[in-house]
Amino acid sequence: MAKRGGFPGGGMPGNYANLMKQAQRMQRQMEESQKELETKEFIGTAGGGAVEAKVNGSKEILGIKLDPEIVDPEDIETLQDSIVAAINEAMNKADEASAALMGKMTGGLSF
């Protein structure tokens, strides 16, 4: 009875071994690029630049800067909305950088 599946001689064909090496190299590059991305800073602004939020590639908020003119005790809601908008913009920039990195690493393949 003939064996089903496998490779003749029981070894790996050269193409498969090369594919595995490429996959390992790509994984190392992805890890290095991800670490680099985590250290980058992304800034989002709102309220005409009166609110600035800074996040890193890990999406941790690093800081918030407020122009004193936007701080109006009679209108806290505008300040709150501006802070949220600035943070969201900074997070979106971090997401875009991450997506660009993934696209570069995978050659535009979608999974």
C-alpha cells in the first residue's frame, strides 16, 4: 500500500525550508518594527489647536496641552469634547502608522 501525503524520502523540500526561513525573518522584522512604532509619538489637535493630545504607538496617552483660552468654567463641555477629539485624532494617527507598517510587511496582502 502506498503512503499518502508527506514528501518523498521524508525530508522537507527546499522551497518549504526557504519559505520557513522567510517567515521567521519577516516575524523578526515585524517585531523590530512594532517596537519602533511603540516609541513613536503621535499628536492630535482640536479646538483650532487649543487642545493637543500626545500618544505613543502603544496608544498610551503621554500628555495633554491646553491653551488657557479654551478653559472656560462656564463651558466645560466644549473643553471635554475638544480633549476627546484631540485624543481620538492622535489615536487614529497611531492606527494609520500601524496599518501602514502591516501593509509594508505583508506586501499589501489581506488576511
